[in-house]
Amino acid sequence: MLVLRTLADLHAACADLRRGAEPLALVPTMGALHQGHRALVRAAMASGAATVASIFVNPRQFAADEDLTRYPRDEAADLEALRAEGCALVWLPDMTTMYPHDEATTITVTGPAQHWEGAVRPGHFRGVATVCAKLFGQVRPDRAYFGEKDWQQVQVVKRMVADLLLPLRIVGIETVREADGLAMSSRNRFLSAEQRTQAPMLIAALRDVAARLAAGETTPAPLADAHAALQRQGFAVDYLALVDGETLSPLDSATPGARLIAAARLGTVRLLDNIAAA
Ligand code: PAF
């Protein structure tokens, strides 16, 4: 597995991989890899692509009040995990490579980026879209793999790729869960023992809403009940909503493709989850 840190090395190695006539897949990550990331690499490999994973903790997608320095970093363990999955190349750009001092361009996505994470974390999706565009330009993959735990992020990146006519396909991969249903996340390690027992209540609440919608109920009662139940269980709920799976616009009833999305905090740990609503 190649571990590269300069653009010149990356471009040469990607050209070699492309000469192998396999498609090139990119798995963009911020490191602290868990089984969810490994599933992305496995899906890329299973598709027959030569797989590049990137690790870059992107400061531009953290707000001033979000603790960037607390974001978990373990390069040695990440490289071990990627090697074990058979990744061809790991791209480890530094800050200057990603953000040259005189850069004048950022990418703003509206549409699916406006609500939910976009509202709670202003500037977050600008940071995500800009870094993803840069990674796509650096690696020039045929497709890129993203975890559906960050459902809105997948839709935002898809929309950017469509709008900018970028020549790659975005592939969303189903959320990997712990045995009790908790969606895997790099931030789960910050949960205390008590919070870890509470955390699966988020997916339980979403499943409860989905069951009520499937039984013919319409919003807002199932959403309001789930919201109240989570609050009683100690969550501070940022949002819990029924949305169109592509545009992220709020919906009243579970039309095909609808998604239930939620973000809620347990202490300082913010949990995100989503499931199909129809
Ligand atoms: O999902 C993430 O880990 C990040 O938002 C991404 C896509 C790697 C961009 O920094």
C-alpha cells in the first residue's frame, strides 16, 4: 500500500493505477477509522476499483465553537486498517497542499445543504463541499464512496458533483451499526459508559416513527412524540424530521424515498442518524 503526502507523488501513482485499466475509487475520510469506513473501502474494492483512501481532518468544516483539536487522530491504526482492507493507496495531504495561502475559491451548495446540519452548523457544508472538490481534483476518481450515516452530506456532495458536471459518481453506502443499533461514528468513543447505554435510543426513536408512518399516521404527532421521548431520556435534540431523501425538504407524509433524519446531543457528544421512512 502506497502512503503518499505530496501531490507530485499522488499524481504519478494515480496515473499508474489508471494504466492498470481498473476504475479508480476514492474513499474520503478524516481518519479515526471504524468499521463504517472499512465498509466503504470494502465496497469500493468489491466494485473492482483500485481504491485510494484519503485522510485529512478538514478544519474548514468545523465551526469555531466545535473542538477541532479534540477530533480523534490515530494515523498508525488508520494505515493498519486500510492495509488490512487491501487499499492501494493512502493520500495524506497537509494543510498547505489543501489550502494554498492565496486561495480565493470556496464552494457553496444551497438546496439540500440549507436545512438541518446546514442550519445547526453554518459553514459546515461549505467546508465539506470545498474539501471534497479539492480531493476529487487531486485524485480524479471515477467514483467516490461516502457513508449514509451522514445522509445529508451524501446528498450535498451528489448535488455539487451534478451541478459542477464533475466526471465521477458518488456512491452512498449503508450505515454500519453496533449490535444494539448505534450507528458507528468516530465520536462514539467520547460517550461515557452511561451515555453509551442511552445512545441507541436515537435509532430506536427513528424506528418507532417509521413504524407509525408505515401504519398510516402522518406528521407531526409521531415526530413530536419521539422528540419528547428523546428529551426525557436525556438527549438535547437538534432536529428530528421527515424529509425528501434527495432535496432534504421537510415532508408531511412518507412518500417514496422519504428519510427520517435526526441529530441529538448526549452531553458534549453529537449523534447523527437516519433511516428510510417509506
Ligand atoms: O465524512 C467525513 O469524514 C468528512 O466530512 C469528509 C467527507 C471526509 C470531508 O472532510
